[in-house]
Amino acid sequence: MTLENFSNQNCGFLFVLSGPSGVGKGTVCRALRVLMPELKYSVSVTTRKPRFGEVEGKNYFFRTKEQFEEMIKEGKFIEWANYLGNYYGTPKEFVKKMLELRKDVLLEIEVKGALQVKSLFKNAVFIFLAPPSITDLGKRMRCRGTENAVLLSKRLGLAVSELQKISLYDYIVINDRVEKAALSIQAIITAEHCRIRDKIE
């Protein structure tokens, strides 16, 4: 095998960032996209209500439950999941097109959805964004002010179970500071491009 074989990339890299609700996935992704504007970000589809400041097509594609279920029937998702009563899904067409164009794609999705992607994309890189502690995660959720006490309790309970799945990921990044977490993910992306995947014969 020649040196050129190692530099020839047939398609882009798929990076999957997930972690418990409230850990700051969206905030870290925004910081990462400033550092790496060439990184293609896959916008998810959801049936939950937009939060203050969220923009259609930028943060999410907001759809009704009926519209989402029709998209499921039409096979338009790489993955989808029902998270505490709301659907979330990753559109298939955009991701496939970008990878074929040799562009790196970043998915910011829930843990359940990430595990679906893992079964489909064997070479994808999985990054778990974790809070410094469950106590810290609870404080972040309360400060966000978007959930009532019952929903907050459910989210924290789910977060505990999601943290037990860290061993299924390739990397863990602790989000104690947004800028630091974004730099860590940038380093992971750089390292993956330098990693030798093929055996030299």
C-alpha cells in the first residue's frame, strides 16, 4: 500500500455528538462551528415547541407530530427517537450528500438516536458530551427555565441512565467550559483525520 492510499479519503467523516439534555450540546456546537466553519452541521427535525431565540432551519426544523410520522413512513431519517414525548430525527438526504462530497458532518443528537447511527455507520466517530456532575447538570436545567419540576425530574433520571452508556462512545468531553469543550472536539476531529485506519501491507 502506497502513502497516497492513506491520504485518499473516499467520503467525509461523520462525527456524532450526544449527551444528556441540558449538558450544552447546542452551545458547544455553536462554538465549534466558529472554530471550524468548514464543518457541515446537520439540522435535526423535532416536534417540540421552539425555545426562545430558536430559528427554523437553523436550530431545528420544527414539525407537527403528524408531519414527523409521515417522514418516518417515507424513510427520510437516518435515525429518530421519541424523547420524553417529542420526536427528534436526523434527515438522511443532507448527511448522505455531504459525506459523498467528502465533507465532514456533525450530528448533534440524543443518546438513543446516536446508538441507532452507530449500528448504521461503523466508521462514524462518537463523542459523549458530559457534565462535570449530575448536580451541575441539574443546576443548568433549572437555570434554563424551560421545564416544570416533573419534567425536570424525568430529564435528570434519564440523564443518569444515559451516562451509563459512555463506554459505547469513542471519546468523552467534559463540558465545564464551552470554549474548552469546543477545542477538545476540534482536536478529536483533527486526530481522526490523522489516524491510520488501513493496515499497511
